[in-house]
Amino acid sequence: MFAGVDIGGTTTQVVLCSAELTVLDGVEVPTPAAEGGAAMVRTALDALGLLVARSPTRPHAVGVGAAGLVDARAGRVLVASDSFRSWAGFEVTATMEAALGVPVFLDNDVNAFLLGEAATGAVAGEPHVLGMTLGTGVGGALWLDGALYEGPHGAAGETGHIPGFGDLPCTCGGRGHLETLASGRSIGARYRERTGLDRTAHAVAEAAGRGDPDALAVYGAAGTAVARAILITAGLLDVTTFVIGGGVSRAWALLEPPILAALAAEPPVSGHPLRVVPSRLGGAAVAIGAASRARTESRPAPAPRTPRASPTS
């Protein structure tokens, strides 16, 4: 059995999975992001303890998908948004291993999302995929030749901070990034600019469902921008499969039409059709992907082969 933990800015989700990554049990609790890294990890450990207490066996290893830029090898968070206090620099794996006595493996939450979808979700069996999450921010990750490709600096696939999407200021300090149009926070901001009303992305989606032209325009711009990021990826890497997750993707009925319209208007130079699908695992994708990472990383290395003696003449 393997455990997967998704430490997000709003909630923390913990699942117990079988060796085949079937979810056996799970729980979701609020993330105490304002209380610091120690409180956040303690909350995750308490949630995991609740699941273990009602399970017949203990997890063999634990995977953690964490918001922010992480050093997976060192097991700590490198950079986090201002939504978190004392999260950057926090030693996640060392703290959790000391408490649990089993191996713990850390990953960026978007990498974990793609691992989950590639293992048992919408793109299972696909060799080349870009995963994109539209949440509070916009994240991306790459799956190439059947494995996660992180790049030499751990930032491969980060479509959310590609410039060329206008000139609006981004939360990262840059301007004109995809995140300024397609994140949940930005959808609320763009609607406020048009109407003067403060609404969450979910509320904007509800207004669009009622035919609100400003809400429809905001989601149309978000979908068109996502399609442009898809076309950039297809042109650079010849990737033709894309999976979209995160809270904003729950309004798939609003996002899909402008995405497909933009892709039809400007198809990739390869001429191969692009497949864009929503997450199949939904809110559990990151936690399941983290459990998948734990399963892979905790496998024993194969024993070296002993050369067979050559027959003597």
C-alpha cells in the first residue's frame, strides 16, 4: 500500500492506494497555509494517521505533491507563493520520514498531477503529454517517452509563465504570462475589470452558464490563451496530447469550445491532430500521482546480472 498527499493552498488531500494505485481510502482537510510549514506538514500527518488507523496495513512509502517550486532530491520546498508562510525552505521529506519511519518522496504538485493522469487517468498509456493545471495559478509539466521530464533546472513544461499573452502583471513579477488570463485568480480579476464586481472563478462560470456576456468573454479569452500555449508546445516538442486539470477546468463546457476553435483556426505545422482532454481523476489526481511516485521510487533496484561463463573448448 502507498500513500499520496496533496498539500494545496486551500486544502490538503491524503489517499491510501493499493499497489495498482486504486484508491482505498481518502480524506480532505483545510490547509493551515498561514500558520507555516510545520503546521501544514503536521496537518498532513494527522490526516494520514486517521487513514492508517482504520486500515489493516501501513503504507510502504509516502509521496507528497506540494505547491511551489521544490527540490525533489533534497526533499524541500524552494519557492512558494505569498499564500504560504514559512513554506519556502521547509524540509518536507525529512520531517515526515522522522514522524512515519517510512520513505517519503516529494514532488511539485503539477508534476504529481501529470503522474496521476499518466498512471491511471485520462492519458494512461500515452508516451508524450503536456499536463496543465488551471488553479489559483497556472502550472505545467511534461511527460516524454513515458517518463516525467523535469528539465535541467526542474522547470520544464511551465506554460503558465510563458510571456506573449498581453501585458498584464503576473503574480511572479513578470508581465503578459498565460497565468494572467487562465488562472482562477485572473478570471476573477478580468471579470472585475469588465463589470466592477468581485467574483470567484466559480461564480464567473455560473454567470457564464446564465448567458452573462462578460463572463463568457472572460472564459473565452482563457480558453483561447490555453490553446495558444498548447500550440506553442506542439510546435516546439511535437507533443499532440494534452490533459487539463485544476479547479478552473471544472468549467470544461466553457473552456473547451474556445480551445477547439483556436486549434482549428491555427493547426500545428505537423498536420497531426491535437487531443485535449480534461482530467479524469479530478481533485484526487495530485495525491494519486504522489502515490505513484512513491511506488516507483521505493522499488528495489534490480540485482546486477552475473556474466555467464563462456564454454571452454
